[in-house]
Amino acid sequence: MLAVSALVTAVPAGAEVCSGTPPAIASDGRVLSHLPYGDAPPSELTAVPADLAVRGCTLRRDVLPDLDRLLRAAATDPAVGGRILALSCHRSLTRQGGVFCREPATEADTRAVSVAPPGHSEHATGYALDFAFRPRVNDCPDAEACIAATPAFRWLRANAPLYGFEMSFPVSNAQGVKWEPWHWRWVGTSVAEPGAARARLLFATARRRFPASPGVDTAIEVATVPPPPIYLSLPAFTDPRAKRRRRR
């Protein structure tokens, strides 16, 4: 477990909020309720096939076989009523910073209910993604709770764990993050699956303290493999308001 402890203490030091001021770091390494994850090395990422995604996205290559099987199974099952596709996959620290800071007038702790600060997002691990459903039902937008009322989501909830995916942020989760029925992380169908032990080690704290629902299983393995390498090249963040002031 030393590797996990090193990960928890090393990663948050680089995290910043929109003003560039380092945020408060809780004793367990969390920033604004979110656990530290750093970023996946670019060399470990690969593109999701274009026919399985709404737009271009990348994930760790270990995820792709299960994702391919899941999405192709959904495409052939009439119960889905359409297709399930990958929507938002890996996000770099720079991209996550842009997502977190796109509403600078909103307090950081309010924004953090629905989006993690850079360095603390499951998306950065390369093991997590958001799903989208096509065609949309009742004009429900992507990444909104109304997707939970669709046949496609009901199919995903029943079948995703069979392919190694679990819902990270269920209803009323103890982590205090917004319910996100579209957001799932991959941990493999068993610890013996290629890459699964590393993914489960990376998510060990989250799975133990804030269980997924539905989850792949209830047993939390203590992996004896090294954790995935963390890519720590974090750029300085610029307050978007500063750019507007310079243009005046």
C-alpha cells in the first residue's frame, strides 16, 4: 500500500484552481471532495474507434477490448432502442482545467459538485468515460440526469458491470459529488484481466470509501502490482477574466 500512499501525497501538490492559487488539501489528499489522480501518460492512451464514439476520444488501451464488446453488444440489442457511444474519455490536466474554470463567477466548491479540479478527475486516469445515447430520447441532453429514464441507460446499468465498468458517482454518494449516471470507470471483469489490477489499485480508495453502484464486485483487492505511471506536467492556469481585462 506504500505505492497508493505515495500517489495520494504526490499528486495534489500540483493542482490549482482557476486563479492559480493552490487549493486546500484535505488530510486524505482530496481537493474539493475529489481524490487525486494526476494524469495518464500520453504513451498509454489510444483512440477509441470512431464508430464507437460521438467524437474523438482516447483511453488506456487496456480498456478498449471491454468497451468494444460493451458498445457492440448494445448496438445489436433491440432493448437499447438505438446506440450507446463513448462521449468524453480521457481529459488532460489542461482540458480539465478549462472545464473546471469555464464558470469562474461560480464558487469553486459549488463547481466541484459536478466537475473535478485538474489533477483530481477520474477522466485523467484514462480508465473513465462518459456515455451518450443515440438517438436522444425526449430531447434529453448528454450528461444530464434525464438519461436515467431511457431504455438505453437501463440496459447500460444492467450490463456494464458484466464488461468491467461501474458507475462512479451513484445517487446520494458519500463523496458529495453530483449523481452522474453517464460517468463510468473501468476496473475489468476480474483482477486477472490485463490492466485490471492497475486500474483497481488506482481506484482502491474510491472503491473502498465511496463504492460504485452498480459496481463490478464488492471485494476490494489489494493489488501487488505497481500503480500506473502518473503524468505530472501541469501548466499554470490563467484566470479567464484576466484575458478579458487585457483586451479592453
